Amino acid sequence: VISTGSVTTLAGSGSAGSSDGTGTSASFYLPYGITTNGTNLYSVDFGSNLIRQIVISTGSVTTLAGSGSAGSSDGTGTSASFDYPRGITTDGRNLYVSDYNNHLIRQIVFSTGVVTTLAGTGSSGSTNGTGTSASFSSPIGITTDGRNLYVTDESSSTIRKVVISTGVVTTLAGTGSIGSLNDTGTSASFYHPHGITTDGTNLYVADKKNFLIRQIE
């Protein structure tokens, strides 16, 4: 509870696993990113290659998407596969996942559980383009302003922008080389950026290996 600082366990047994269930009868394996639509929580279960849903009011945990085995297949629910998903965000209609080892940005439709690849070739790179003609290099953090996704591309040390409606990928900031320079757009530099969020006006980036919090206007 924010007002009191009271900490409770909503879900998870405390041991590694991938069991669905309610509250402490469910298990997770290295849960990483987390987001919410106000009713449910959605977590990337990094170690089990799953996307889990937690009903906030009850603690009920289900697997929304992922076969549990590493892969890159599009499909519905547990017919789809991921390879070490790391970040997750929502625009209220869909979930968007940074699929780290696949170098992909995946989309999951809330209502159907259908998983598609929004952007990325599936091979490591930093090419701008549309949809599967663009490439990422170990994407981790992901956030959205409702129209665009913003992704920390760890290995290229860049911040990428993905237009949700078209899949167009551009480099918003970062030279592509390691550094800590403050500047504009691709003249600025980062060192393996990880977390990212937005207040609707600016982006804020956890620049991991520079030990910095960076702002992008």
C-alpha cells in the first residue's frame, strides 16, 4: 500500500516454477518486466519464456502467451513462443514485449491472446526500417505514449522508436557507440541502457553502465 508502505505477496510461491494458480500457489521463474491495465498485471516470466497475467483483485495467475520453450513463433496464446522476454508495456488494447534473445518486438492482443511480430528481423542489428525489415540488438526496456513504442536497444546502446500503427522503426537517440555524451538525437550516447518510461512529454532512461538517469525531450 503506497500510503503506508505495507508490503504483501500478491502471487508466487517463492520457488522457481511456471505453475498457474491463485496467490502463493502460483509460481514464476525470474519475472522481469511488469505492466498493468488497471485490472490485471502482466509480467514477462524471463526464465520460463512466458507472459503471465495476474488478476489484481484475486491474485489469480494464468499464462497468457508462450509455450514455455524458447522460440520465435507467432500464434495464439501458448502456441506462440518467446526467447527470454525482458520488457513489457501496454497501450490499453495490446501488450508489447521486448523479446530479448530473438531481437524482436512482439504484440499480444488482450482479447484474443494472438501474438504477432511487430518489428525486427530476428537477427541482431540496428537497421531502421518497417516491421520485419528493421533490426534490434538485444532490446530490453519498452514503454509507450499510446502511439509509439520506445525501446532501449541494449547492445547497440540506442533508443529506438516504433510507430505502433505502421511498424516503422527509427533511432531516436544514441550514436550506436558506447558513451555518455549529452546532445541531440543520434549525437548523444549511452552505455547499455536498460529501463525506460515516459510522463507523456519526456522519456527517462536508466543508462545502466554509465550509472546515470537520462532524460530525452
